[in-house]
Amino acid sequence: MRKLSEADADETVDVDVGETIEIALPENPTTGHRWQVDAIDPSLCAIVADERHAPQRPQPGAGGTHVWRLKALRAGRCHIALAYRRAWETAEPAARNFKLTLRAKA
């Protein structure tokens, strides 16, 4: 399984239909900020896991990691957009954005 991070933002990643990738992004919910899915085409790729991992050493205020696993369902381009924001600040721009295109081939 290919593992992606914030360094892969705005990239196009080639995958085979049926392949699963993992996206892991740092997240600190103690600040109120959490990653949320803004856009995905569920007919092309599916979120098969959506997990939050605590920091390796628990400390007050320490952040963790938000991990998604996505599976390419059929050939095409699946655009994924994630936004790092506070749930109550929906009118404000996200503090950070992560966009990725999965280009799946049969």
C-alpha cells in the first residue's frame, strides 16, 4: 500500500483499479482543528478507513495523525479535497488544505 503525506499535496498519483492508498496528515484536535473531507467522487474511489491516531507519547495538547485509506473502484480521475478547520468556522477559509488526484487505470 502506498503511503502519502502532506508532502504529496496537489499531486496526481497513478494507481491500479482495486489498489488502496493511505493518506496520513498531522492533526491537533485540542486546537479545535480537524481534517474533514470536502470533496471525493464515491463512484471512482471509496474511503475504506477513516481513523485518528493519538500521539506516540501522550502529552496535554499534543497532536496526533488523521489517516484515511482510499480504494480505487474504477478507471478515471478521482479528486480528493481535505480541509483542516474548526467545525464551527464553516464560513472561514480552512487553515490548511490537502488536494490529491488519484488516476486509476484498469
